[in-house]
Amino acid sequence: MEATFGTDGVRGRAFDEIDEVVAHALGRAANRALFAGNEAARWVVGRDTRESGPALARALVAGLRATGAEVIDFGIAPTPVVAFAAQHLDTAGAVVSASHNPWHDNGVKLFAAGGTKLSDAEQAAVAQCLDELRLTHGDRPSAAEIARRLDAVPAAGAVEAQTASPNELDRVLDAYEHSLRAAIDGRTLDGLHLVVDGANGASASLAPGVLRRLGAQVTSLFCEPDGRDINDGCGSVNPGALGTAVLDAGADLGVAFDGDGDRMIAVDCEGQVIDGDRQMALFAVDLAERGLLAGDTLVVTVMSNVGLRRAMSEAGIEVVTTAVGDRAVLEALEAGGHRLGGEQSGHVVFRQEATTGDGLRSAVHLADLVARRTAGDSALTSAAVSDGPALTSAELASQAMQVAPQVLRSVPLGSASLTDEVQRAVDDIAAGAGPDVRVLVRASGTEPVIRIMVEAPTEREATDLSDRLADVIVEGVDEAGTP
């Protein structure tokens, strides 16, 4: 397979679908497309903990520099920290990461000047430059050409000279941490016991320390990356171990990040998952009660559970629904001047505070909310504390929304797409499902799979219908000869 540039950058198997040649070309294409070769162009670059990260980051930085850019290499850094740094330093940004994918994958995410997601026009410009370099379409360069291009990539030492100085990096991290404190109006997390699952990723060394300095007692989990254990049985896509750890420790709350730190899934004190939908329900109502939810509006995607929409309706909060993807959410937030939005996957955006989803920011907000509600009015006199009795994180999560039965599953598809015949069969099944059933079948934007989502009045109905859809898709893939 060839690397292709999409809404979330380039992603694929490391040293196969994305290698040093692709990363080097992407650096060249990105700087040309976004800055037209302007010698004043500046970039900040970070990466997660995958063992392929250093080589790909070196090639990316070399590509940026080859077109005249000044590059500040932050080394291992969560995606939201790189975006924050780009905003703080008024630069563009790039992150070498494959987010929640396994260790053997990698990719590159790009941010425009100021740390914002690329617009459609900017994305198209980068893709066109890559096309011209014959890396996303047409024949792949020969082995000899790849070797020649790699010979032009500077040795590691040449790039390391661009590494951010300790003082510069410390200043950015201090400013980032200050923004987290400011987000909760200077309150502390004193008395709160948190279990923090770093996914053996980019947040592993940062998140526990930040939360401790905010006053929480922290038990760290999966915070010792070795290059191949990122997202492996841990993190936001695998919160089971976190739930067990929260129960064993008797903690108030658990938080789990994905590999690059832009998502967060929580676990309450009874070990139950608090996904992005429940988080948004909690955040939206809390902000609205304090007069801080701009326009009393929440932005979600079509993947969000209907229970979230019902809960928001009962709370008098309008819901704007977008297509799948954090970029669609960000565009709706910008267009409407809204404050809060996100995805069920745990990618939540506090737009007045950040330019992208930030797992640690969500964790701080959730921990603050739990600390305020757990303490109750008898313990705190702050106006930030809502009226009513003290509640545990489990009670808060349970009251936030009533989840409608929903089944999510993925069907491997290789590099093929659904045939017209299979698409018609899927559409027919969805059309005949009834008025109380919601079906969404789509190709993943990050993995070669088809995502199936079914909501129905009962879990059994949702499961049966998702099984039928999966069978139709698998049969269609088999008939097309795709593994």
C-alpha cells in the first residue's frame, strides 16, 4: 500500500506504508504548501513513544529544513502539547504518531500556523505537493531512488542541533500547565485519588506529574514505554486494566489516554467506563449551570449515543451534530462560536482553551468536576460547587445520561472498498430496521476497516442487526477476493 494524505495526516505501517522517504517528502510538501517556501517559516515537531518515531521524525525534520524552515524538535510530546506550542510560539506543528493504533504503525499529523487543524484548501495543497513527489499516487520510487533520497537526509546529530533547549521546552510546558490551572480557575484536586493510565505513550511522563502538582494523589499505570508497548492492552482503547486498578486502589476516578494524548476515556470509582459522550454530558451541564457554556450548545458527531441528545434536551442544551471526525467538530465549534464539543471516543475539545482535543485537559476538567461534586456544599463554599448532596464519580456518571443500547464493531476490509452490491444490501438492511433503530456504516479514517454502529431499543436487537450487517460486508469482501 502507498501512504495517502487525509484529514488526519498520513498513517500506516511503519517502514512500509510510511517510511523515511514518505516522512521526508511530507516535510518538504507541508512547508511548501503552507508557507510557499518562506524562509521565515517555523515549525515545532513532536512524536509519541513508538520505536519507529526517532527515524521518521528525523526524516520529517530534514524535509522541513530542506525547504528553508526553522524547526524546534520537542522530542516525545503529546499532540495537544505540540498544538499548544504552535499556538504559543506562533508556528506550524507536526506530530509523528499513529494515535491509538498498534506500535508497528506510525504517521504524521500536521497543524497550520497557530496550532489549528488544516483547512480543506491547506490539506489539498499538501496532498498536491505529495502527488508531485509521486509518493501518494503512481509508481513508487525504485530502491535505488529511495536510497539516494535517504542519503540526502542529515544524520541524527545534524537534526538534534535543532532540538528545543531545556529552557525553551520548560517555558512551553510551564505555560501549558498554567493553562490547565486557569481552566479550573486555580482550584486544586486536593483529596482526590486518581489512577492514570498513560497508554505507554506520549502522555506517560507528563500527565502523572501535572495531576500531582494540581494536588491529586496519583497511582500511575502503563507509564513505562519501551517503544513496542504503546496502546498494548492499555490506554483509552483498552480501559479494562484501568477499571481493575481503580477498584483495587479504592480510587475516586481513573483516566486513560491514547498513544498521542489527544483522547481520554475515564473510569468511575465503581470501575465503569465514562466515555466521551458521558464526559460531554457532565461537562455541558456543569458549564451551563455556571453560565459558561457558550450559546448553551454542545457539538457532537453522528456517532454519539441518542441518550446524550435526550439528556441535553432535558437540560435545555442545544446539540449540533456533525460528520465523524474531530476536524468536523472543530469546524462547527468555530462556525458557531461554541465552547464544547467532541466524540464518543474521548476526543473532547474545549475550544476557548485549546485548538484541538486534549486528553489531559479533559482529565483535569473531569477531576475538578468530581472533586467539587464529591466534596459537596458542606465542605466547599465556592460558587463553583453546585447545590445538592455530595456524589461519587459513579453517581455523577450514572445521572449524566441514560445510554441507549448501542453496538460498535469493526470489520477488516484490507485496501478494498464496499462494492455497489454490498452497499445496496447494507442500505436495504438499514432502511428496514424501523423508526427506533439508528444505523451508521462507514469506512474508518485511520484503519483499513469498516465501522458499524447500531442503536436499537434493546441490546439484542442492536447485536443481531450488527451481526447481519457484518455478515453481508464479510461475504462481499470474500467474494471480491480481499483478505
